[in-house]
Amino acid sequence: MSNLQKIGALFEAYASNNVAAVSDVMADDIVWRIPGHHPLAGEKHGIKEVLAFFDQLSKAGFQAQPFAIAEQGDYVVDHHRGWSTVGSGLDLTWCLVFRFELGKIKEVTNFCSDQHRADLFFHEVYKLKAIPERLAG
């Protein structure tokens, strides 16, 4: 299976909430980078954290529709529409850069067409606890 086909399998597994199939294409020590200044932003380390991130996206009704996917060596670039109708909604384009190592997804970096709008949406959907409860002790 090519890396391009593995990304297709990842999207299919994500859409059907097939955790085992999602895990099959990821390296155990995967790093998934989510840009922004919102509750879901930051690096996710390992399959468990990436799956927890996916779980949160599904709770927000987040959906993805690929537009174009290209493969070059160990890299796959995915350009897609990502949207949700939860809250005030969100409908943006995103690019994900996947890097493969030993046949598994090792790193993913996510780029958003309107990071400010994405930050607003994620803050609306994923409310932070009030201070001082949100601060680490």
C-alpha cells in the first residue's frame, strides 16, 4: 500500500470512527501538530493523544472532505475542506503535511486557511474552566 493509499485509509477510518484502523497507519511515537491559540492546539505525542484529539473533533461534529492529495517520497500533502455546524459553525480549508517513516505516519503538521476563525470556533466549542480551576496547581 502506498503512502497515498494509507492517507485515504486514515480518512475512511476517521469518518467511520474505526480506531483500530486509524492506529494501524500511525507510528507509536507520532507527533501531530495543531496550530493556533485554542484548547485543542499544540503537539499531540503518540497514538493515544492523537486519538484523544480525533475524539474531541468528532464531539464537535467536525468533518473533512479531501480536495487534493499528493505524494512525494516520504511526504503526503492533503488539501481538504474541514467543517462543523456546531455552535456558530466553521467551514475552512486545511492542508496537512504527513511525513512517513518505515511505512507509518511519523509526523503531521496542520495548516489552516483562517487560523483566527479556527481559534474562535474552538474556543466557542471547547470552553475553558474558570480561573482558578483551569490553572495547574
